[in-house]
Amino acid sequence: MSNEETRSAGDLRNTGLSLRHDRTWDYELDRIVDEVEAQDADKVGLQFPEGLKRRGPAVADDLRERLDDVRILLSGQPCYGACDLDTYLMRRTDVFVHFGHSPMKESDSIIYVPLFSNVDVEPIMEEALDELDEDDVGLVTTAQHMNQFEGMRTWLEERGFTVHTRRGDDRLTNEGQVLGCNYASADIDADQVLYVGGGKFHPLGLAMEHPDKHVVIADPVNNAVSVADAEQFLKERYASVHKAMDAEKWGVIFCTKIGQGRFDQAEEIVENNENAYLITMDEVTPDRLMNFDMDAFVNTGCPRITTDDGPQFHKPMLTPGEYEIAVGNKPLDELSFDTFHGTW
């Protein structure tokens, strides 16, 4: 394996491949229009994930054609999950529509439109059969493919598999669903798990959260089958922990986004370390931390800030669990993936 291949294997910023299938989305405009009219709304806010923000104006135009005297506002805030809501826009609109994710917390004023994928998953599942060693298999997927989940289960059962699924905890809306911060749905009685979905971040996190399981990736968007290998990713996390072991001044990040705050955890770290300083911010980026004179940081917000963007920060950025290892409270072999459980 080349050095470039080695770097990309553990660098979660490079886990998205060029899309090989076009996707069309159902924006559920009828449901949105019905809800807006039912609430006699004057202002409607629309929030899209990063990859779909470019579709926002077209959706706004479609709604304007069907709604008289209703103002449509687009959120420009970064959005990476159902926990990442634009609360400023929510407070200033009568109806708020969040696209691309399933509900994490029910609310009468929020419409969640998951944007189900139209890509046929069966061809890539057929290819993935070569990587499945036993007749027992766990099945998980993301919100975009939940509309086909029962079909996936039936397809596997028709081929002689015993399929194990569960819902997970309250942070997960559907049975078999995984998030980038929660893999409780994979806590099933099977030694292998089939992940059907795009990208490698989710299955890599799953493989770290459940290291005893063989995780097969069937990616119907990029038309690729692979096996999740967390070894290189773990090496990078071990390296970050080692770099932070000599740190004296710690910046403890508390993210103020509505679904990502773990204030009790951040406060506990600061209370037990006289050289730790609590830093609050809504968007945690490398440039925002450049001016803080710290030796290392610990992030209590979204785990993906640490794992995806970790190499970009000027000083080591650790998860709370990695921090405990770096300061000597836990042994190195207890390094694990940082996950969220429950809702806010």
C-alpha cells in the first residue's frame, strides 16, 4: 500500500468517493404545504445539509408557487445532522423544515424531511454476499435508505440469512438506523454486520464501537463493496493522544448547538484540572482556535469534529475518552470511539 493510500485509509475527510449514480430526492412538498396552511404560517424556514444547500433556492421557488403571501427563508448555517438545527431561524419562523435527516426530537414546529435515496440497493448487496461468512447477519443503514430497509431485510432472508436488527436508543428514530455519533443499532447478536449506505465514516465508527464484529460496507451510491478496517484510523488517534500527553494547558470545548452540548462532561473536566479552560462556541473550526494559547484541546461536542477535522487543528484535538488516557486516568488500551446517547 502506498503512503497516499495509507493516509487516506485513516483520514475520514477523504472517505467520500465520486458519485457514480445520480440521485433524485422527494422533498415532500405536499406535506410541507399542508402543514404551512394548517398553521396559517407567514414565515417558513428551510435548512439543508451542506451537500444539498445548492438545491435550496429551487425548493424555495417551488414552495412560493404553491403558497401565497408566505415568506421563505433559507438557513446558511452549517448543518451536519438532525442535532445541528438553526435555532436562530427556528425562533423567527412559524414553520421550520429540516431536510436530510430523520427526527431526533419531535416538535410541532419542525418538519423533518429525510430525503430518501432512489438508488437501487440490491445490486450492491448481491456483491457484498462474498464478504459475509455466516448465515447470521446484522443489518444497518442511514436515514437516506430507511425507505428500503424492510426490503433489504426480506432480500437477505430470502437468501437464507437470519437477520438481526434493533432500534438502538432514543437518539435513533428507526430500527436499524445508525448515525455518525451513535451505533447502538449494531448492538445485536451477530458477529457480522452489513452496512448499506454511502461513505466510510459510519461503518468505521461502527467497527470501532463494536470491534468484535466483521463490518461489511455495501455502498449503493458509489457502487463499492469493502470491509471496514479501523486499524489505520486507530493509529492516528493513538498518535494524537501521545502528542497530548505532555500538554499542560487544556482548552475544553463546549459546543452550544442544541443537540451536541455535553456541558456536565465539559464542566467535570475543568473542575478536575486546574490547567483546563472551558471554551464555548457554536461552530468548532481550526481557525477559531488558532488564537487560544493551549497545548491541546478536548472536544465535548460532535465526535466528528475530532475524527474528521482532527488533523487540521494546530494542536491535538481529543475526545473526552482520549483526554482521560492522555492525562493518565485510563490506560491506552481503553481508547474507543466517542458516541452520543439519548437526545438533548
